Amino acid sequence: MSKKLNETQLIAAHLLGAGHKPKDIAKKLEVREETLSRWRGQSTFNKVINSANNECIDAIIDNKRPFCHLRNTQLSIRSTVKTSITTESL
């Protein structure tokens, strides 16, 4: 099995990482949900999902930075958000 992802796989991984539903992604990309499930079994695919997810979290946190007065608050928020999203979506 190739470790390099094709364009459709990359798009799907980024959409999953951003929180889109597999059903919606499958329909939009014209692949079966079972195909997405099979791709989830590939470590490279999951690394891209996690990276995209972290980018989304960082973007959310960056937009909230003016409201965070302490570095510890930022770290606490980042940890809580990552834990929450990881446990709920995977």
C-alpha cells in the first residue's frame, strides 16, 4: 500500500480534520463511506487528519488571543480544546 496520498485522500483528510462528517465528504468527493473508513486505517491519512485538526484548533485559539491575558490561560484552552475534539471526533 502506498504511503503517498492522492489528491482526493488529501482533501478528505483535511475535511475530516476540520470536523466535516464522513457521509458529507463521501458524497461531495464521490467516494463511498467505506472507502473513507479504509483510508482511516492508513497512518499517513490519519497524520494528515490530525495535522488539519491541529491547524483548525490553532486558528480558533489565535482568533481568541486578544481575550487571553495570561500564557497559562492560552495553554489551558489549547489543551482542553485538543482533548475535547480528539476524544469526540475519533
